[in-house]
Amino acid sequence: MIHLSPRLASAVKYVPPHTLLADIGTDHAYLPIYLCQKRILSPVTAKNGEVMAAIASDINKGPVERAEQHIKSERLTNTIKTICTDGLNGLEIYDPKTIIVFGMGGELIAEILEAAPWIKAEGVRLILQPMTHPEKVRQALSPMGFAITGESLCAEGDRLYQIICADFDPINAAPPASHAEALTGHLYSPAERNLHRRLIEQAIKKESRARNAKNLAGRDTSDSDLLLASLNHQLNTLGG
């Protein structure tokens, strides 16, 4: 039985049962294996007629080979398909309805999604975990017709990870209300309040350093001033 790290496990609650899933940048394929072992996923008929529960893809051959080894050792070769491809390229023939992209920079995640217009379809769910620039991901979703329907935070050691769940819903797809909301999110549960506060505090420290550097260089700091004011408002709204 596969055991997931807290970061990978944070995706599980967002995965709809019995839909075809694509795990982009899968590396060891731990997540699709776990979802199949827990019977959250089960084989379905893909658009091209093949029967499978999940697709584990990566741009590099090495990770795909590692994924294949793990899939084989867990006796799921006929359930999880491995593909070596760039992002979502070529996956439209299978039409996965749940797409996971974890562990990449936010700019790269946005590029992968924007390069695959076929994902803009009813029933498609995105589960995303940007390692950097989460604001780039949130800002890209609304123009593509995706509404953010869930957010959560995960702590591993000293690092915080943001998880974003979005469903294709053009009517309700709204952009973040502010740069601060794009950067830190806002749909967290009450149980994640302390982590949310910590996330905002980290963002304030980072932007304060950036503002000081701009100031020393004689550059305009108005954007940093606005972001810091918005972040501090978020922090005050959370209270003690």
C-alpha cells in the first residue's frame, strides 16, 4: 500500500470518484496508485475507447520509467496508463475529467493549462499545487472559464503549500478580488486559520524585503505599498 506525503495527500479530498484522472508531472505515480488502491478511482472507458482509471504522465523519460516500475509492483499495469509527454499535450484523445498538476512553478502550470484548450469543457476539474507564483495560477483560471471551488493549505517542515481546486464553470468564473487574494487565497477552512495567517505573514515579509530593495534602488514602490496594505488587511480580518 502506497503512503502519501502530506503534500500529495492534500489532493485526495478533491478527486471525484470514478472519473478518468490525469496526473501531470507524476514522477513516481504515487498519487494515482494510492487513489486506485483506495478505490476512489476505478477503470472507466476513455474517449478513445481504452479502459483505464488514470494517466500518469511526465515530460521526461526517467520519471515515466519510475512510474511504470511502481505501477507494475502494485499490480496496476492494466489500470494506470503511463505517457511521456509535455504537459497535457496529446491527452485530449483520452479526455480526462480530473487533472492534477502538483509540484511545478505557477507560471509553468498556467502555461500548461493555457496550451490545452480542450480542458475547457463541462465536468473538468483542476487540482493544482504551485510551488511558486500561486497568483499566476489563480489569475489564469478565470479567463479560461474555471471557478475556484476549493483551497487548502499543507505544511511540510517549514514550508507551506497551497492547493487550488477549480471547476469549469464560465458563469461563476471570477478573477481574484485583489493581488493579495491571488497570492494567498481565501477559501480556507476555519481549521486552517493558523496556517493561513502564517502564509500571509510570510508574504508580508517577502514583499517588505522587495519594497525595501526597490526603495534603495530609487524605484517606484507603489505596487508593493498596495500589496502590503491588502495583505495587512487580510491579516487583520483573520484576527487573533
